[in-house]
Amino acid sequence: MPEAGNREPALWKLALAEYFVRRKELLRRVVVFLFFLCDVAILAGLWVTYINYSAGVAQHAALEEKLNTDYVDIASYRASHKVLPLEVVQIEFVGGAEGYGDIVAVLRNPNEQWIAENVQVQFFIGAARLPAVTTFLLPMETRIVASFRQQFKKGEVPRVELSSLSWQRMQGDPRLNVSSLTVQGYRYISSGNGATRLDFEVANATPYSFWVVPVTIVAWQGQHIAAAYRITLEQLTSGERRAASVVWQELLPQITRTTADIALNTLDPNILMPLPAEAVSPFGD
């Protein structure tokens, strides 16, 4: 009887080992073939995915083209989203006393969604370059800009160039409503020394108080600018009615209308003064 430590392998194990030895090459080929089938299956899956994706892209492109053709005026859409250049609506030289005068320009932003920021307005008289003015125009806004008390010669033609502006698209219309901030009660008074004074009132019926309110007054004679003056009102509080006046050192012609350009960036909350502790915020805070 053989000892326990020297037992011979079981017959089934020997048979299994002999089977694998005799069929080693065949088994290797089977494994290689299975790997080949896996590769083919993966490639076939990728190919089917690509075909479906390509078909989907083509269908989407065809649908988009059909929508653009049948339902969307794509030319109108692109035109409405295109940034249009600022317009110089009008520019005039307003002559004054002693060979000095003012260059006044009317600018307009024709875009409904684009804000023109940091607009540099460069004034010229003939070939002479004058100090530039920096301003901004919100969508569909008109702005009066001027270069005051400039020396001129008879026959010289003023012009402006706009540069250094940046565009920002406005999402929705988050502007503060300042339509009830008005300039009213214009009253022209001619003095005996050849000057003209204009008295008026700035009424702030908005719920906001402003640190600074820049106002450019323009006196018109028909379609022509007869005079312009820029003033700055500081700390204009809500509900305040403030009297103001400007003086031109010459007699003005017959004025047919007077306008005021209030240059407030109503997208910037920094223009607002803090509310008193007992006041209610217009934003509902």
C-alpha cells in the first residue's frame, strides 16, 4: 500500500492534462478566433453607431434647412442680430462771440440689443484735432455730445470720428425706468448786456436718487441747433424738483423748441444713491 505522502495523481487529472497537451494548438486557434470575433463585433457596433449618427446629422441638417426655408426668415434673423454702426445723425457748428463756438453732434445707436460702451468722439475743425469726448449709447438711444468754446475760422467745416468703442449684447431689458426724470418749464430771458439766460426745472419723480445727473440742453431753431449747454446736477434725490439755469453770452435767435439729453447709464446700479434707512428699496429689498 503506497504511503500517504506519495499518492499518484488521479486518472482524470492525467487524462485532462493529456487532452490539453494533444490539443494545445487547436485551443490556441480557438482563442485567437474568439478574439477575432470580438474585434469584428466591436467594429460592427462602431460602424452601425456611425451610420446612425451620420443619418441623424443629415436628417437634422435637412430639417433645419426646411425650417429656415419654410418657417424662419433667416436673412431677417441675421440682420436683426447684426451689430449696426453708430449713426452721426447731425453735426453743427454753433457760432458764438469773439470767434469761438461749440461743435454739437447728435449720435444714435440703431441696435435693439447692443450697447455701445466707451465711445470716443473725436472732434475736428478743418484739419485741427480737438479734445475727444467719451460717452455711451444704450440700445436705440440718441445722445448729444459737444465740444464747447472752440476757436474757429470762417468757412471751416466741423466733423467727428467715432473710435475705441466696445459692444455688449443686452439680454432682455434690465434698464431702470427713468422716464419720469424730466426737464421742464423752459423760460428764456434776454438780458441787457447781450446774454441769454434759460431757466428750467429738473423733476425727479422716479423712486431713485442719483449721485450725478448729466444734462445737455439744446435750443433748436427749426431743424438747426442754435445753442447747447451741459450741466451736472449732483445728488438729485427721489421726489426732488430742482431749479436750474444756464447762460449764453450772446443773444439767441427765435427758439422753436428745447430738448434735454439726460446721459444716465440705467444699466449701472452705481448711479444710484443709497436709500435712507427708513426708506423702501425700489427693488423690493
